[in-house]
Amino acid sequence: MAANQNDIEVEAELLERQSVQYIQEQNWDALEAMLDPACQFIAKSGSYDRTSAMKLMKEMNLGPVEFKDFKVTQAGDNLIVSFCIAAIEYRDGTQLSPQFSPRLSVWKTQNGQRKCIAYADLIAS
């Protein structure tokens, strides 16, 4: 487990970048392994359990991605991560805004590994 603030910030950024890379590579098994079975997602289109969120991500066509403004706090074994992401992304055949939009995720430690338990996609359009 991370020992200091710098360590948890590095760890959290790596988790977020790895999950996006898995979506880009369509490495669904690796992505699903990062998600706790009880993980919940929320986006403009509604809330999703793990299964429906995976279906949504599999339908996504995710291009190049940029990250900025990582902020990380730790509550017990949980990492709470906020950041902004900009991506060329399509949903239902429509390109979403390529502007930076805020995201929030919560990662807990489970059997020595971080698992995402909550994710908020706050893209405006």
C-alpha cells in the first residue's frame, strides 16, 4: 500500500491511465479485473452496474486521450481520485465533446489489489 501522498498520487494516476489503455486496446478481461463486482458507474445517460458499464465501454470507440488535474485523497484503504480527461470518443455513433471533462473514481484494496468501486463520468455532452 502507498506510504505517502506522492506514492498514492502516482499509483492513482497509473490506475486511471491503465484502465483507459485497456479500453483503447479492447482488453476487456483486464479491464473487468480492475472492477469490483459491486462497482457502480454514473454518467449523463444514467447509472450502471458493472455488467451494464462493461457493455457500454465495449460499445465505445475511444481514441487518443489526455489527462490533467489529478487530485488524490486516501480514506482508509480507499483512494479517491478526481481528474479531467479529454478524448475523441463516440457513443451511439455520435462524437462526444473532445473538451476536458471531470471524472471521479474510488478504488479500494481487495486481496492486495486496487479495485474500482465507483466511477463518475461528468462529461457535459
